Amino acid sequence: MGRRKQHNDEMGQELNLVPYMDIMVNLVLFMLVNIISFLSFTILNTSIPTLSDGTSKDDQLAVRVDVESSSYKFVVTQGDKVIVNAVLPKIAGPDGEKIYDTEKLLQLAESAKEKYPLGGQILLNMSANVKYEDLVSTMDAVAETQPGLADLFIEPTLNILWGS
Amino acid sequence: MSQQSHPNSSSELEQYVARKKRKEKRAKRKRSNDVVAKEINLVAMMDVLTILLIFLLKSYSVSALSIPVGGTISIPLSKQTINPKEAVKLTITSIKGSTPGVIAVDEEAIVELTPEFLAQYQTRLQKGDYTIKEVKLALEKKKRLIKAMASIVDDVVFDGKIMVIADKETPSWLILSVLGTSAEAEFTQYQLAAVRKSQ
């Protein structure tokens, strides 16, 4: 009788969930405060120039963007011959400040890619004091693509342009 | 009424006692039901908390990006949709704040970006020397650590990946300098971190 009563008592006892709840609430709060993945991050793959073995072909097509302090210069070359050379000066932004014309740059990149058999590589010559923000927006502009279309220039190589 | 409240015969008394007992039992049962109803049902809350915790733990482990060093940093926006991959993190905090920014490798601040330091290295870069000595040493140390781990643990591989998390005001020459220094320490797979622009 006594054992059955004891067994019934045990069954009837509720689990004390309060300490468990304490831990869970603290853990959730801690993670919510610490976690930053709600700001979803992305990455831009890039490279820097490497030493060439000097075997590049003379008639090879190459595309580059010179990001100068006041303009973009979009250049397509074939060996020593310049095929496209367009200068895109900064335009007035929504706040009145001068910003780089990324839309025009995208148009130029698209038309060059349509006209010439260019690969995914592009050289970005950055003026030394151009901000990282502008570097990212330039890389975005030349890599941007419409859904369903082939990628534009997704392999940018960064270089520094002194004195501009 | 008066008979009920003051029973006279013994049978009436028995009935009265039985009624009273029934009443008491009913009242007791009602009281215990009330107590049960007043208790909060924690099970539903536990369910929610557990699911939330699992979601957060998963997000925490998936996110390869965290900015552990002090100092202000404002990361630029990008339209790219590539997910960050696990890599050694090289952080450059704002050089425009009241306190000088820092270059940090993972969680360790390596160099303080004072105006003198910036002027000195900009001049050196102009002459073709892009190596930031302190950063190179820290990265080489990191490389040795990863390679030592790779020799013990099968899953760890040294793939030369480095993620640059820089403030949006950082000048390009400093970014290039840092990338060049990383290349010298055999970190040649560069990832520039940005905040994904909502479409």
C-alpha cells in the first residue's frame, strides 16, 4: 500500500520547469543580443595583380575601369589598341553630393560584353584615396546581371592608381 | 427552513450531516479546480523558446561573420548574394573616429591606425612597398596555427582564405596594402565583406 502511494505521489509531482526556463530565457536573450546574422552579410571575391611570365598574347582583349577621384574611365583594349575609352564624370546624388555614375558604368559594361568576347575578368584601377564604399559599389556595378543573363565581370582584380 | 438549519430527529440529523459533507466535498473539488486553472501552462512557452533557441544556434553557426574588435565600423552595402565562407578575418575599423582605428586579425588588434602610421605606410606604398610588417607577422602566425591544426584534424585545411571586413571610409590604398600583405603570408583567396542590400 505504502509503495503504491509513494509511486502515485511521484507520478503526480510536476517537473519544476522554472530553472530550465530561466536558463532558456537568458540563453535566448544572450544570443539575440550577440547575433548579427540578421544583417545578412555577403562577400565580393577579388584578387590583386600577379607577376606575369610575359607570354600574354598581343591581340588579347582586356577591360579595365579607372576609378579616379572625380570620374570613372571605362577602357577596352586589344593589345596596344584602345577599342573603347569612355569617361563617366561623377553625377549629383540624391543628397546633392557627387557620386559615381554606376548605372552608366553598368550600361557600358553590358554593351562591351555584348560586342566583344570578353571573359569575366576586369581590372579596377583605384585612385589611392577612393573610399572602400565606392570600391564595393564599382565592383557591384560591373558584376551586376539581370536574372537569366550571363554574369558580367565577376572576377575583378584590384590595383592602385597613384596621382589621380 | 428552520427544520433544515436545526434538525430535530436523528434521521434528520444524519441527512443534515450527509448534505453538509457533500457540500464540503463539492466546495473542495471546486477549489482544487480553480487552483489548476490558475496555473500557467508553461509547455507552449517552452516549445516556443526551444524552437527559437535552435533557430538562433543554427544562425549563429552558419554566420561566418562576426566583428569582435572594438572601435566603430560601418560596412558598405552590396547587391551580391554570395554567402560568407569560413576564413581568417582581417578587420579595419574606422579611421575617422575620435579614437584611432585598428587593423585586427580575427579578434586580436594588431596595429593602431594613427595619422602618423597612415602617412608612413602611404608613402611606403607609393614606393612599391605595401607590406604592413605587424599584420604579416600576425597572419603568418595564424597560418602556422591552421597548418598545425590541419596536421592533426582531417577537416581543417589551410586554403589561404581571408575575409577583409573594412569600414566604408577606408581608403583604397589601405585595402590594397592589406591584401598585398596577406598575399605575402600566403593568404591569396580574398573576400571583401559587405552588408547584403535588400532587393
